[in-house]
Amino acid sequence: MTLVINKPLPEFEAVATGDVKVTNTSHNGQILVLYFYPKDHTPGCTTEASQFREMHHEFEKAGAVVFGVSRDNMKSHDDFKAKLELPFELIADTEEKMCHMFGVVKNKIMYGKKVKGIERSTFLVNQDGILVQEWRGLKVPGHVDEVLKAVKALKKASAKQASAKQAVAA
């Protein structure tokens, strides 16, 4: 199943740290931020996770739930989460099901060798489970601010829709 902007997420089920179950509908009613990153405990991924940590309160205030996703196992995620004191959960996609579904598995060149890696990407899902925005092949600096801005705009738009529906009903 391919992801399409302005369409519902395809069916999936995953387990995150804290024994949290995540599915395509588990967080309906909330804005969902799924950020895919290559590997726990690496410089770029540590920086990105730290930036999401620093802005986490702002994401919560805007009604968003943040999940980091990588191919690392649960033990690695638990260690990474503890080390960085992350206030959000990390999904262990060891079988790459979500990575393939979201199309983030890419061939990369590392040290002159072809390897299969994860393209740093973020996906924004609205309160109805609809994929509304994606960032692919992104650079870490400034990215978390950009995602937060999109989350706030989404919250504002849904608040306008809700008040318009109330006005019609009255």
C-alpha cells in the first residue's frame, strides 16, 4: 500500500517503547507526527531526537503526539530514550514494515559501499488519520521548527472547521 497525501494512512500495527501500541487509527483525534531516522546513538539522529525533546511541550500544546521510528530494536530504543531523556516513544520497526510502507528505505553509499538505509523523513497525520504533509530526505537544522509550525497551522485550521460546524448547527 502506498502513502498518498490527503488520504488515510494504510493499515499498520507497531509497538513502541513503554509498550505503546500504535496503529493507523490508534491516535485518531490527535495530530500524529512520525519521524523516521537512520539509527539510535548516531550524531544526526541524536541531534534530531534532542530537538524534538526540546520542543515536545509545544507539540503537546498543539495537540500532537510524536513518535520516532527506526529499524533499531527495543533495547537500543530504551537505551537511546533513557540517555536523551526523551518524553516521547520510539517505534522499533526491526522488520522494516513501516519503513517500506512509508517508502523511506533507500540505497545509500557508505564508505564506498552500497547499503540499504533509512532516509530521514517526517510525516504529519491529522486528527482523522489523513496524511497531510511529508518531508523526505531532510536536513536536521530547522526541521523540527518547520514541523511544529505545520502542526500549529493544522490545529488552527481544524479549530476553524469546528467553529464553522457549530455555527451551521446553531
